[in-house]
Amino acid sequence: MAAVILNLDTVNLSDEQFYRLCQVNPDWQLERNAQGELIVMPPVGGISGNREADFISLLWLWNRQTGLGKVFSSATIFRLPKGGDRAPDAAWVSLTRWQALSREEQEKFPPICPDFVIELRSRSDSLPEIQAKMREYLHSGLRLGWLVNPQQQQVEIYRPQQPLEIMELPANLSGEDVLPGFSLFISIFE
């Protein structure tokens, strides 16, 4: 389970201090939620790491063919406009929105919410915490998000101003108008 180790309301780390904390602790996967709590994310095991790599690879291949944006791994922290510094397992930002950022903003923690994210629930992830993370993305401008939940053999699909959709596995997911032509078939996890 992700460990919340510090409520930042009492410490008041600036964005720059949080950035520096992450830089001097490169082996830690740190995030901040919208409430300002610092979260240390545990490393994932081999099965989750392999699944995450598959998702990123397929998203990257689609993007390479279309040239519509930029793909990011779980090592990238996004400074969400409505609060939180989050690192999705896979993310995509449209080229227009990415190019609107300054070089410095691109090099640090981009102050932008991805257009699309995939979060893969690993055995160490609390479902309510990862669902709250998905809602943070939505609140900050996410256009489409998939929470892949192998433990319950389902995918939760998040869209703005729409009710949560839950698909049982196996499922063929569509990138809809956010990622035109992208689809991902997810079979039953063993």
C-alpha cells in the first residue's frame, strides 16, 4: 500500500522544494496528492512492471505512427493545475498542448494534466487511493483515463462530465476522440 508519510500543510514545501526533494532522492517514487500529502509509491513487481511496459509500448507505437502528441512513463511527474503532483503509469499529452509549455516547464515537472492516462493497479495499490488519483486527473482536465484493475478483472473508464464506466475483462478499449484510432485489447489476467 502507498505510504502517506507527511502532511505538507504543516511543512509548506514550495513546488521548487518538492522538485528538489525528488531530484536528491532519485530512487524514491514521490507524489503529492491534491491535499498536499507526500506519498512514497512502492516499487512494482515483475508482473505489474511488464504489463506497464506493454501499455506504454503500445501507446508509444500508436503515437509514433500518428505524431499527435508525446508519451510519458511512470517516471514523469505532472504538476496538476488543480493540485497534486502525480506520475501516471502511462500518459499522453497532445502535441499542441505540450508545445505551449516553455522549455523549462517541459524539463521540470510539466504544469499540465495529461489528456490521457493509464493507471495499472498493482497488488500494493489501495483501490480507493488510486480511484481518488483518477478523480484528481479528471478535476485537472483529463479527457480520458483507464484504471486497469487485474485484481477484479475490470477496467474503470474515466471521462469528464460522464459517469464512471466499468468494463469486465476481456475488454477492447478505444482511444475515442482523444486518441483517434488507438485501441487496446486487455485479456483476463492470470
